[in-house]
Amino acid sequence: MLFDLEPLRTRVSSHPNGPYSFALALTRPGVQVSIVVGLGFLLRFILATSPAVDVDEAGAYAPTAISYLSGNWLTNYVQPTFVKLLFTASIVMFGEHGRIVWLFPWLSYSIGALRLVSVVLGSATCLVVYCLVKEATGRHIVAIIPCILLAFDPISIAESSYGILDPGMTFLCMASILFFYRYMKGGKAVNFYASAVAFGLSVASKYYAFIGIFVLIGILLSKRKLRAEWKSMAVFLWIAVIVFFAVQPPLWSSPLVNLSRSWVTNNYHLRGGHPVKVPGNPFLIPITQWHGKPGTYVGSNPLASKPDLYADPSQAVQSPWWYMVYILAMYNTPFQMLVYPLGICRIMRSILRRRMTDLIVMAALSVSIPAIFFALMIVRLPQYTILLSTSSVVLGAIAFVDLKKNYQKFLLVLLGVLHVGWTLCVLSASGGHFTGWGFYLTPLTPMIANLFNLLWRLGFSLR
């Protein structure tokens, strides 16, 4: 060529106001991840402004967090304390007693401040999942898939847009797995201690997070280092126990007595279970009710996809073990329903062929362990699936990792259309039907509810 335009393009694109600068910035992995996490935060923040208040927010967590301001630590210690301490700190900053701004003034009891904690930690979990898959594969394009899936995951959005303990517990549990994997991969002590601290904080947020230890042990077994690392794991547990007690003021006086009381009360609550409505379709309720009466805090919904707690005790039975499948089917997008079975099939094929990669091991452990515990539990609520739905996004990376570039591009387009588009459409259509419990109205709600009702009638309600 007579004139070489490439130097000119380089100078123009490198100029801060050049026409190519924005496009070039979008190709950078850090920018892409920031955009995805930012959009996930924005969605959760918008939904957190909903005036519909959940009974746990107004009846348990907000009063408990406010009572901490006066030093009353023994209020409602059925569950551990750490996330409730974060709620208290947020109330001091952004609640009705806030020093900076009164967040969401139409929400009483400083509930907006509680929701802000869930929004921030729920969004940050997207970044943790990205880092975990990036560490396991070394590929940005594979790691950003689960990041997008989680940012626009209906269960994650629903549960991390109101003030409950589970988003914080999930963030800390996944962070513990991330740091532990980094320690096993690189051997840096800082990652070991960070993992132990995060694990202690996660259990100090909700006892359910203890199942994360089985994921860590599974990682050790996959690396065949359990015998060599048993002393390190003893130190790990000691650090976690110290952190667990250090962040729980209710346990500082008579630690074992108060801990046993908390555990017994929590165990009684779990063993009590939650009923579902019968007769009729137990998965559809014409109006949200609390034990047969209109809910005090939860607004009415034409189609409620979460019947637990709203059943009349005289017409109720315990939810079956496969209720988890119903919840995931109700809340997942068509893309998740398409790609998750593919990921599971690839995991099974890899196990049978003994071609285990770090990503396969991570996905198999982080998905199966919460699923097993959910099936064994009596209380089966959507918020108990947030850890499972969070770890399940890794299945997207499993389904994606071995595809050729042409298929990868096609899958990315499919991800944008079916997953992101579906979530945004459901959010825009839900309107006043959205509460802390999640999405009550989707195009699939009646069909899925009737399908599971058919299974119920055919006798699949047995445990």
C-alpha cells in the first residue's frame, strides 16, 4: 500500500476521545466483568426499593439489628449474628438512624439499609464466581459465562434484593472456596488464612454454610492431599472457630450455653418444616396467605409460586424432597434449563472417563453437596436454594469450555437472548407482583405448577 493507515488508527484509537477507545475498552476483561457486576447490582438495587416487605425483614432481622444498637445481643439468636451485625452497621450509615442518608424512606424499620447489604454482597458474589472459574481454567471467556448467569439469575436477584441472611452467607461461603482453591493451587499462606476467616464468617452468618467444609475436603481429596494437609486443616478449623465466636457478641457470655440454645432453637425450627397447601394444586395459591389468613407484610399475588408457610395447617402436608427441583424450575430461565443438563452430562461423562479437571471437580462438589443437603432438610424455602443456584452457574462454564469458537459465539448470543432477555422481561412484567420471595408471575408459572401438581397426584410426594 502507498499509505499505511495502521499507525493513524493506533493514534486515533489510543486518543482518550477517539472513536475506537470505547470499543477497545469493552474488549478488556476487567471492563466486561465490571459491566456485568454493575448491571447485576443495578437490578438488585432497583428491586430493593420495592415497598412489599417480607415478614422476616420486619419481624426478625430489622428489629434484631436495631436492638444491637442498644447493646441487646440476646434478641432473636436462632441464627448466628455476623450478617445481622452488617445490618446494624448499614442502619447506622443508611437507616432511619443513619448519619449519611435515609435509604428508601418509604420502608420502615430501616429495611432499606438491610437490603443494601444483601444487594452489595449478592452482586459481589458474581465477581467471586468469575474469579473461581478463571482460576480453574485460566480463560476469561469461560469465566464470564457463570458471571453473567449469576448476575441475571432470578433466584439470586430475588433473594439478594431483600434483607435476609442468605446472600451474605453465600458470598462468604463462595469466597472461602475461592481462597482455598488458590491456596491449593499456589500454596500462599495468605489465601489459606483468608479462606479460614471467610469460612468462619459464613458459618457465623448461617449454620447452613457449614456444608462448605465438605467442598473443601472434596478439593483436598481430588488433589490427593488430605493425608498431607490434615494438620493444616486442623489449623484451618481452629481459625474458623475463633472467628465464629469473635464476631458473635451473644456468645461472649456463657459461649457454650448460648450456642447450644441457639442450635437447639434453630434445629427445632428446621425439624418443624414448612407445609404446602392441599387439596387442590399445592403449587398455586390465588392469594398469598399466612396460615390461612391474609399476610400482614406480604402483598397479595394472583399466582404464588411459593406456597410454603401460607398453607392452612388443617389442609397441609410437608413438601417433598423434589421440591428443590420445582423451585429451580420455577425460577430458572430457559437458558439455564437448556445448559445446566448439558453441564451435568459432561460432568458425568468426565467422571466415567476419569478425565477430571479442576473445573469439573469444583462444579461436581459445589452443586451436588447443597443439593443433597436441601433434599435432606425438612425446611425447603427458595432462600435455601441460593447457595445451590449460585454454585450451579459453574455448570454453564462446564457446558461452554470445550466448544469451538464458532459455537462459543453462538452460545454467547443465546445467553444474551434467552437468559438476560428473559430475566429483564420477567422483571418488567412482574411489577407489583414482585416481593422479597421472588418472581410470582412468569410465562412458565402456570405450566410448571400444573406439571408438578400432576407429579404430586401420581404419588411422587413421598420422601
